[in-house]
Amino acid sequence: MAAKFKAPRGTFDVLPEQQPVRRRIERTAREMLEAAGYGRIDTPVFEDTELFARSVGESTDIVQKQMFTFEDQGGRSLTLRPEATASLCRAYLEHGMHKRAQPVKLWASGPFFRHERPQAGRYRQFSQIDVEVIGSDSPLVDAELIVLLHDLLAELGVEGVRLRLGSLGSPGARLAYLEELRAYLRSHERDLSKEVRERIEVNPLRAFDADHEGTRKVMAEAPTMLDHLGDEDAEHFATVRKLLEREGVAYDLDPTLVRGLDYYTRTVFEFECERLGTQSGLGGGGRYDGLIEQLGGQPTPANGWALGVERVALALGEEGRAPAALVFIVAEGEARDRALALATELRRAGLAADLDLGDRAVKGQMKQADRVGARYALILEDGGAPVLRDMRSGEQREIEPGRLAEELMRGRSEDARGLREEPPVS
Ligand code: AMP
């Protein structure tokens, strides 16, 4: 019979065997970020709607079409967070973090929500690892953030990664540039596609992404933002590039890089993976020097990135396996009652122990031990001494009950990776 209920459109369940790869991504990120001085922060999954409207930008797709917005019992408008930066900036201001040593380095991870058209790699609930550095305009911050994301992807083993790098300059220079670009497009209107022509006023930058032959010819000669940076912005960007080159981070300079949020200034970047098809963005971010002030704080430069956990998992394409038990207790007859007591004792000693809860015969229990990937089976029989079976070699020996935990510990440390950790990347 078909199930009556299904997970809502654009959402998914993460089954036990799908957990290891996600856990590895999160653990690697945590270790790397905390070693680099980033402190974990958790914020609510919903915020005042106004926070996102003001930060992400009223005119963006996210705010116009993609927010899950609802009214609470008190008539307040709340929104499930579509991204993390706004929440972290709100927390920075709310907790007076400007009084701490600057910059403040934060990281977060958890679910985000956007009402998008679902497809492979694009969901309505997805997970991000998010990093923000608030309170410094140094190009060192830009470089550190990009190097960290680069190294994280390399450590995870993601292949076919490309970094696109650009600079949007300051808001003033950007506005002036967009005006110039519009004028240029208008003067070549006849050669442009209908679609691009209709979007000259709203979003002239999209013209750079067009497939249309005539448009492409026009855009090859079009003015770019990188040629219109002010002196300070140009110098800042040159330093970021120099630092990346020194760290051996390869990038493609992309004067047309547009990101879907309004608040970006200066450095912007995006890591893509060719294996992912149309939804190729793994993660990205950039500077947002005006945002904190826009949210009511003092002018405070900041920078950050977000990495999509599902996209990384897709790019890795790892076969999952549920975490294995160290020992599976196989018991027969009277000994069945002892099995739970023993499992409890081992669990209290910090060992991963499992037992038959399915009323199986001994043969079925051995099969189950194999199925759950147990390193050992501990066989309890009425009256006799327990027998420990090495599930890999098949070797069996009697064991003194008092020495059981110790024996198992030894097996665990010899083989810690294969047992409690996720399997290595294939
Ligand atoms: P953004 O906040 O739009 O810059 O997104 C940062 C990263 O989050 C992207 O590169 C994707 O990896 C991931 N991401 C964004 N939106 C979605 C979505 N709807 N479904 C899955 N991943 C997403």
C-alpha cells in the first residue's frame, strides 16, 4: 500500500545510512574552523521577517518569492531563515559583540528554508555551514575565509572544484558602473536577445550569462565592474589576489560574478563543482561592509561564506553505511535476559554494544551481527563461559566475563577508524 503521507515537496529524510557522509562534512568543518579560532553560534531557525527584508534585500528573489513567512499568535510576521548572515549580524548587535576584540569570528550550521522549485541539489529545506568574520576590513580576512573553504573542500576530497573570484567594489562605484552598463546595453539593443533587452533596467548584469549569440558578442566588449573599481577597492582586491596566490589557491577571475543577495561589497567568490550539473554551486560568499550599519549598528566591515551540505554530499557521491556496533550480543534461552544487562554494562563503559531485539534464533542473530557491521559477536549460552567471535577472521575464544570490556577496548583502539567513525572516502 502506498504511504498516505510523504515528506513535503522539496524536503527529504536523512536515513541512518545517509548520516555518515553528512557527519563527516560537519565534523571536518568544525575541527578546521575551531582550530582557526572560529566560535560556534546557534541562532533560532526563525526571525522577524523584517530582518531578512532589510538585509537580503527587498528586490531579491529570496525576499520576493522564496521566504516561508507566517504570522504568530500575536500577529507578528516571522520567517524561517533563508540564510545565516542576517541572523548572525543580528546576534552580533544584540549581544554587543562590537565590545569584544575585533574581528569576531563565528560559525554556524543547521537547516535553512527557501521556497524554490525543487530539483536535484535544490531543496526547500537544506543545510549550510556558515562562517562570518565581523569587524575587520583587512584583505587578510577575505583571504583567510577563501583559503579555509578551499582547504575544507580539499580535505573532504571534493574533486573538480573551481573558484570564481570577483569584486563588486563599493556601492557608489557599483551604481555608477551599472548605469554605464545600462547605457552600453541600450546602445546595442538591436543585437540583444529579447529577454536581456527586457531586463536592462532591472538586472543588466544577467546579460553576461546569456547564451544568445548576438548578446554574447555584445558582452565580449562590455564594460566590467573590475575596470571600474575605485583606487582603494582595486588595491584591496589586488592584495586579496596576491594572498591567495601565495597560499596556492587557484581561481578564475570573474568580472561578471553576481550573487543573489543585495548586501555584498568588494570581494565576492563562489566555489563550483563540475560534477553537479546545473546546481553547481557548492558554496560562496563575500564582503558585506554596509550590512551591520543597515541593521542599526555602527559602520562595521564584515565578510563570510556559506557551504551547502547536500551539494558537498552529492559531489562526494559516497556510499553510506550506518555506524557499526563494536559488539553484538548473541544469546539463547535463559541467557537472553543476561544479554540486555551485559549490553547496558558495556554501553555504560562507553562501548557501542547491540543485541537481538527481534527474537531470532542463534543463526539469525549471527546474521544480524554481520548485517549491523559488528566487529565482534559475543555469544552467551546457558551455563557456559561467553565466547567472543572476531567477525572478520572468524576466530572464536572463550573469555573471562571480568575482562570483556578490556578486550573489546583493545579491539576498538586497534581499529578505531573502521568502527565508530565514518568509512573513508572511496
Ligand atoms: P547562498 O546562500 O545562496 O549563497 O548559497 C550558499 C550555498 O548553499 C550554495 O552554494 C548551495 O550549495 C547551498 N544552497 C543554497 N540554496 C540551496 C537550496 N535551495 N538547496 C540546496 N542547497 C542550497
